Amino acid sequence: MATTCPMCETKKCRRLLKLEEVERRYILAVMKIHGRRRAESAKVLGIGLRTLGIRLNQWKKVRQIPQWF
């Protein structure tokens, strides 16, 4: 039996990506486009270089960084 979303009471929310996953995919896509250059990618993303580094380190710890990285 499918469970409903506690926030909106529908079953459709289950298929949506979590915000953390959307953020991860977007950041990695920008970094791939910009040749993995952190400073350039952070500027394009509108975040600080330190913030980008923190995110990347978090993902490395849980092995959520793709092979090409």
C-alpha cells in the first residue's frame, strides 16, 4: 500500500527528488560545464567558495560524487 505525503496528502510527491538531491545534481552539472574549477563554479552558482567546498566534502564522505569528479 502506497503511503501519502504528510505535507500535501497525495501519493505523487513520492516521485519527486528531495531538494538536497536537486542541489547536488545542479552543482555538479555547473562544475562539469566549468571544468571542475571551484572558484568559477562558485561564482556562477552565486555561493561562496567555502560553501562549495563544504558541500563537495560532504558528498565525498558519503560517496555521492561521480566517477568523473
